[in-house]
Amino acid sequence: MLDPLPIVPFTRPARGAVTLPGSKSITNRALVLAALSDRTVTLGHALFSQDTHLMIDALRVLGFAVETSEPARLIRIAGRGGEIPVGEARIDVGNAGTVARFLTAFVCLRPGGVYHFTGDEAMRRRPIGALLDALAAQGAQAATRSFPFTLHTAGLPGGEVELDASESSQLLSALLMVAPHARLPLRVRLKGQTVSRPFVAMTERMLAQFAAKPAEYAIEVDATAASYFLALPLVAGGHLNVTGLRILQSLQGDIEFVNVLRTAGLAVIEAGHGGEASIAKGSPRRGVTADFNAFSDTFLTLAALAPLLEGPTRITGIGHTRRQETDRVAGAARELRKLGQEVIEEEEALTIVPRPLQPDVEIETYNDHRFAMSFAILGCHDLRGDGRPWLWIRHPGCCAKTFPDFFDVLELVWKNSHLSP
């Protein structure tokens, strides 16, 4: 893949169908919950990406039998009923928040365990300390409150623990998933507000599903990955069908982004139960004001789209994204200004006032997959009117974190739109 990668604009309206990967958030939760079950579970339509490979590799290091078939999108894992087979291990979490937070709580089920957690440079800046504090109340010991650290575990005796989940809902989800396996009931008392509450609701619903001890579990289409292709008709016009995307009954809070796009002028219809979402450009594109605290992974999709909307766009509730893969608020402001936009940056918000787009811009991705995918969709706009690229994406390979074939899927949609009769 070229680096920087030129984005070829759409000179014809988008058309056809698009099939998207399974949800990263659901896949990694399902892997943990399957490992905690007392039977073998097969996960269907599973996502295979950097983040899920890190989870699979870590579970294998911890002694779990995990079989995979990427072509069939299947993962089979033999649960151990709350037992952690290996008592000492080195666990590399890369820059995967779900792997880092979920497995930190997960290994604490083992009495007398010693686990060496490491990650990449960016992970050292991501929140984990509040979870380690809560686990310390259960007898776990770590010398530091950030990556890398060595965790000495003592099992989970249960009782009440206090947790500050204001920086990441994954801290709370991590405790909720292991709580049923504590020796006595484990109760979590929250200190302050929790961001991205729909992800906590996802965890709670999946806990209920796995309590029924399924032998097979189907992973939903990734709603965050879908956000890019849901936005494409607003950029290029036309109509797309997103196969398998649930809108009305999704586990994923990020499906709320559909309503943001409706406000911006998109027509969205779900055909049948769990069928496909049919999307098309509707009324004139208009700016949006929305609070993204509950579904912040999608805010960059709207930010990148904002230069094409009529009137200002205001995005609030995103202060916690400054501590994700990168400082997403500052990065979005920086890249939009390079494109000639007027941007007002606040600690918790961005206001984007559309100005004429500047061509021949290279978008820095900060090794963050969501920058690459969001701004690639903006690049599909035919700015010059002749189909020539005007926007380039640096380090496009960073999409491997959650959507390895994103640019292949985008190219396929382009071909279906331009080469079909």
C-alpha cells in the first residue's frame, strides 16, 4: 500500500452493497466471556485485527485453547470456568485498550499469579491506574499505576470496591466481566461519572447472554466501522446497502451515530430484522450539534465530514478522547486547519466552521486508525471536479487495528459505483 495513500474521489454516486467486519468491542468481550465459561464456545463473524489478535495471543499465553479460522471468521475457545491456567506470563497488550483493561482484571482470578504487562509507547499514556487501585482492594499488587507493570494477584475475594471510571468505561466493564467469578459477590461503587455508558450496557447485556451458556455466539457488524460507509453518501451522493447492520436492536451504542447523520441530511432505513441498512443522501447537508460522550469513537467521522456541511458543526463530550490512541481532539483540530477550516478547540469540544477546502493535503494519522478512515471518506469528495486525488493519508496501515481491509472495501465500493453499467 502506498504511503501516503492518495484517495481517489467518487465522480459518480455511490452504489451497491458493502459487507463490514464484526465488532471489535463485541469480539474482545466475547473472547473473555467465552474463556470464563465452563464449555467450548464458537464465535461467528468474529473480527480478525490487531486488537483481536492481541487478545487471542494473550489468552493462549495464559493457557487457553483457542482455535481460529480467519477465512470462515470463526474462533473456538475452550472455557475454564473462571480458572486461569498459567500462573506467570508476559502479556503484550500493544495499544489495545480492551486487551489492557479486560485482562488486567481477568488474571486477578488466579491466586498467587505473577503477570508482566507491557504495551507500546502510546499505551503508557492511557488510563489504567484507577483499575489497579480497585484491584488492590482485592489483594492485587502492582508497583506502578501505568504500563508497563507487573501484577501480583491474590484471587478475587469479593465485597465492595470503589472505581473511578471517568476516563474509560472499559475499566468498569473489566470488573463487571470477572465479578461473577469472585468468591463472594463483588460490588462496584462508582466514584464520579462514567464515560461511554453504552459500552457498559453492552457488557451487561453480553454477561446475560453468556449466562445462558451458549455453544455458539454471533458477533454483530461493527457499528463504528459502519459509520464511515454510512457517511459516504453524504460525501459522494448515491445509495448504499450495509449488509447485516442492526440499527434498532444493536448491542452497540455507536449505532446512535445514525441519528446524527440523519440530522445532517442522510436517509437511513433498516430493512427487516438484522437485515441490511439502506442509506442514501437525503435533504441538503447541514451542520450538526451533538454530544458524543456516549459514542465518541464516531466523532472523527463527523469532524472529517463537517467541511462539506452547510453551517457550523459543534461536537461536545469528547474530552476523554484526548487520552485514547492519541489526543483525538487536538489532532482533529490540527488536520482540519490544514484543510483550511476554521476550528475552535476546547477541552471537551470542537466547533468547525466550513471554509473552502484546501487541496493537496497530507493527513497525519498519528498511528490512529480512526483518523485514517474518517479523513479517507472526506477524500472521496470530488473537490477538483475531475476525479483527481486531492487528499493523501499517511500511514494507512494503521487501520489494521480494527479494520485491516478498510481501503480494499472502499476501493470495491468505488469500482461498483464507477465500473458497473
